[in-house]
Amino acid sequence: MTVPLGEELARLAALHGVAVSYQPSPDRTVTASAAAVTRVLAALGVDAGGPEAVRAALAAREAELRERLLPPTVVCWGGSPCEPLAALPEGTALRIETEQGEIREVHAGRAAAAGLPHGVHRLTATAPAPDGRTAHAHLVVAPPRLPTPPGRSYGLLVQLYSLLSRRSWGMGDLGDLGELAGWAGRTLGAGFVQVNPLHAAVPGAPTDPSPYRPSSRRFPDPVHLRVEDVPEFAYADDDTRALLERAARLREAVLDKGELIDRDAVWALKREALELLARVPLGPGRRAAYDDFLAEQGRALEDHATWCALAEVHGGEWSRWPDGLRDPRSAETARAREELRDRVDFHSRLAWLTDAQLAAAQRAAREAGMPVGIVHDLAVGVHPGGADAWAQQEYFAAGTSVGAPPDAFNARGQDWGLPPWRPDRLAASGYAPYRRLLQGLFRYAGALRIDHVMGLFRLWWIPQGEPPTEGAYVRYDAEAMLAVLVLEASRAGSVVIGEDLGTVEPGVREALRERGVLGTSVLWFERDWDGDGAPLPPESWRADCLATATTHDLPSTAARLTGEHVELRDRLGLLTRPAATERAEAAADTAEWLALLTRLGLLDEGGGEGEGEGAVAGAGDPASEEAEVRAVHRFLGRTPARMIGVWLPDGVGDRRPQNLPGTWDQYPNWRLPIADANGRPVPLEDLTSSPRLRALVEVLRQAPPG
């Protein structure tokens, strides 16, 4: 039985940023259950377990807000009047300790923050007598918006693990990334290479291969290291070099024998090699650089490395560790850290080596002439048993996970199994963990893609043990989240791209655009949804976006054009409607787009290829398929999009998605190498000589300037 929401519970929820309803479609509103709202409030530390508790919590919250002089974090945008400081009582004295060490004493007003440097400062406000209240807050002063990306650029999108070369150890690595970026920049004129999240994974048997459920978003995974590029490899003994033969067997199993990428086997071999390299003494300069890295990363790195060392002993789920070790600040953890000091140092060194190779990949991209370089991906959350959830427990909401409510894309909703950050704790800290996360990523990112960027505004919280339908939206201070993002990206000179596909609440895209955050536009979803639903012509697309034909979660362009994506889902028993209905709908969708491409003259390439109206009906042969893939990208080149991405597997005709949502063991998600139209793996060396890829990129090179 569903208990209706009472007025007082609804008011209490609103005062804590918990929404009591949501809209799965513009014409339909669904009210959250009282049980869901109560449990979400409990995760925020609010007792709403009965009428008396609700009334007491409501009175306490109203009194807190009424008596509060300042919120815990105040945002001021550089160059604009600071409204929060203008709203303080007249005569309020402000003391500002800047991030740079300067102290300023001013009075409240719209110009109180004028001339302040960008940064996160300490603010003390004292109201005049007889009020006399004093408040302490974090003051975020951010640039008004991110700079526009330099010119218009096109680039490649790739899942790094899938990019094997004849030098990698069974999966793509950072050496391969540097090679791809150097080649693409110099030979293709590409402006960027976008990769999947390279965050540290949770160890296991087997390890979860998804890059979107990491142990830590702050630190990268050393499985991506190119072992031979570690300087100490030059001084390694024969035992280390002997591992190259085993690495070759792993590589050949994937490239020559058609086996899946085995991340666990790759990591086991690399870890063995890195253990041997750790015995090689660092030279004086290398030791100094390592010591600097340790000092710069501080407690965050020590926590991460400690978790890694403890996970080797107790497993990768810290909630199952001995009681004393579940607290990163306990005496038991401190003792264990000392006992495992060598292992803590080993994992700290791995973080340092990986950081260096990530920086080298970005350096290679920029030296090749790329105006952006490597675009890294920030996952929406972390694994509940991983390093970040252990080290930052005070910032995560216990007993809840993030997902999505039922909507037109998924009638049952989704539970991603990721614990959400508590917005109140973030604000109280001046968004410290969020800032540290961004600072770490921007060390080596020319741009950052933020998965599910709507999470800066609100997230769907699901109480543990409940289905996704029994959740509620929790709102974050989007102004503060955006200000910190703009501040850190501006300091690094980096571009920011928000993944804003799917259901997006009104105002989100406008707020992102105002601050210079690009959106994401995928061709097949760009239709006139407010009109007749027809494909959106290129001139009607937004300019502030990364435009692509597909993503890692969608069919490749060739698969969509041929209908292979429907056949795949049919073979796996994933269709929810008759196969004939699905085929007909997919064919009609494709035909509409091909008709538009034909009307625009984008299928008429000349040179005897014979595209045009007749080619659509006969699109089954390889030449016609390639022409249609090029036409799709020629269309993207006609849009005003500032960035255009080519899914690298599209360049060789790969028809398999890298991830098939809704599957686990039915499909080899995150374990496929890039392959040609026949499923034969294509190593990096062959990919860079592919006439099909060059012809596809040439389409964008000839596109009109944005």
C-alpha cells in the first residue's frame, strides 16, 4: 500500500532539496512515495520517521535557514555583481582570506567581491549590532564562463582498451594513445582524441570491466601503463624482459586468434613486471620528481594507496573488511598502513607512473598540432566498495545508489549501483572533494567529458533494496557545482563537454551553455521533437556541442544503417516487441535520414560511386555502406557544431557495439578490440593505413568552417 505524502513531509523534503515528484514526460507527473522520500531524507541525516519526527525536523530546518547569515558556500561570478553578498544586512562586515594568502576587509554589497582573484576563499561575515551574527563560508569566485574552444575541430572517439597495437600487452595502453594522437594530429589534422574513463578499477575475480563503475575517479588505473615506457625498464633484469614473450601471447590471442580482451590477465602480467621494476632504484632526479608527486597529492594519494594495499589482503569490498579497517582514520588503519608500507609505496608509485604517461599522451597530442588534445571522460560515480567510497565516507550518502526513474527510454528505471555525494556535506566543505577530483583530471586533459552532466543539478537516489521506481530526485547546488567546474577548467585551459543525452530537465542545457560547457548531440536523436519529429536539418543544430554519429553505448553507424543492431538484440533475446516490428521501425528511421542526406546532395560524391536516390534502396554492398557512413559524417560537417567526433570503429566498418546496455554475460561488453566489418581485429598499425578511415576523415577535412 502506497502512503500519500503529507504536506509537512513535502515541505521538509523541499527544504532539503528532495523533490516529491518527477516528470517522465512533459505531459505526465509522478508523485514519489512517502516511504521513498522518508528514506532519502534519512540518507541526508534527517529523521522523518513519523509525524512527530517530521514536525520536529521541519521546525529545526526552518529555524536554521531563518537564522543563517550565509550558506556554507557562496558563489560569485567574476565581472558580475555578487548578489549573495548584496543580500546581507546593510553594514555587514566581511573578512576575506583569499586562496592566494591576501586578507581583505570590506562591507557587504554588490561590489564586495570586486577585484578578488579567482579561487576558493574563506569568508567571515559579521552583521552589525544589535544583530551581531557571525557566519563562516567558502567563497567561490569563478570566471563568468569557459573560453570557446579554439576554432572548429574534429577528432576520434575510442575506447582505449580496444585500441591494440603490435606493442601493447593484450589491450590498448597509454603508449598506443600517444601514438594515435601523434598520427591523427599530424596526418589527419585531427583536433582531439576522446577516450573512455581511465579511472582505477575495483580488483576482483573477474574485475568489473565497465570503466563507468570505478574504484576511484581521482586516480587512474595502472593497467593502462606501457611498461616498456617506464624509464626503469631500461635498467631491468632479464626476468622483466622475459615477460615480453608472455605479453606477446596475450596480444596475439586477441589480434590473431579472435579471443576477447582479458583485462585481468593483462593486469596480472603488468603487475608482475611493475613489481620487478619497483626494485630498480630511482635516480636522483626521478626520486625528486616522485617525492614532489607524493607531497602534491598528499593524503588523498596515501588513502588511495592504502586502500589498494588493504584490498590485496582483504579483498576489494571494504565493507567486508575487519571493523577497524573500515574507517580510514582509525588507529587500526594507521597500524596497517605502516605494516604495509612497502605495498602503499608500490601503489603510490603506480599512480605516479600512470600520471606521467597520461601527461605524455597529452603532450604528444599537442605537439602533433591538436588544439584540444586528449578528451578524458569523468564517470558519474564510483563503486560503493572502492577506494573513493572508503576514503571519503563522510561525503557519500549511505544506503542509497544513483540511477534514473522510469521514462520513455526505460519503463522500469535504472539503478547504477553508485553511491551519491551528499550535497550538504559538499557545500560545507567548499566542494573540496569535487575540486580535488577536477584538479587531478585536468592535470592531463585537454578537455573533459562529464558523463550524465545533469548530475550537477540533480540525481535520482534509490534507497538500498528498493527498485528504481521507489526513488526521489535530490537537488545539488548547480550554481556552485558549475562555478567550481568553470574555475578548475579555466585554470587548466581545458574544454568541458557535458553528456546531456536522454531526459533533461528544463533549463539545464541553457545553464550549461551560459557557462561555456558544450553539450552532446548524436545524429539519430536530433529530430524536430516539438514539430513533426522529422530529422533536424544541419543548420538547426546547436553550435555549442560535440556532434557525433554514435557513442560507446549505441550501435556503430554501419550497424544502424544495415539494421544489424536489431538482429543482434533479437539473437540475444533483448527485444520487447516482435522482431518484424523492430526491423520495420529501424528501417523507417534510417530511410528518413538517408532521404534527407540525398535531398541535401550529401550522398552524391561523384567519382562514379553512383550515390543518390537509387543508392538508398540498394544499400547492401560494402561500397554503398561506406558511402552512406561518409554521408552521415558529411552531414555532421554541415552542422555548426564546434567539435565533431568520429567513432574510430566506424573508420574500419566495425558493426559491434562496445557496450550493449541491458546485458551482462549475454554480450562481451567492454572486451572487444576494434575490428573490421567481418569482425577481424584491426591493430593500430593497420588502422592508421586504412583507406576507409582516411576517406571518412577527409569528409570532415573538407567540411565548411564553423
